[in-house]
Amino acid sequence: MTKFPKDPVMLLSYINTQLRDFYPSMDELCKAFDVKKEDIDAKLDMIDYQYDPERNQYV
């Protein structure tokens, strides 16, 4: 995840902005950046955020 902020709060903001502005799903974002969803999930779970596919954002 070297392409993304290391701080979980900054990562949350970055990922949700990318999802809102450019990607219709987490799968598309992960494919574009060549990252594993599990890695992002683990980092954001540290601050109690989980991906909601209906909203297409971490909440």
C-alpha cells in the first residue's frame, strides 16, 4: 500500500474520495491501483470503518 497514506484517518479520506469521484466499487479501485482489498480493510478496521458496498464508501 505504498501508493496510499499510511495514517488510517488520511487513508479513509483518500479512499472514500477516490470511490466517490472515480470508482464505482472497491473492486475497481483495487484493480486500478493493484492493491488487495483485505489490506485496506485491515488498515481501516483499526479505526472501526468497514466498506459498505451500497454506499460505495467506508463507514
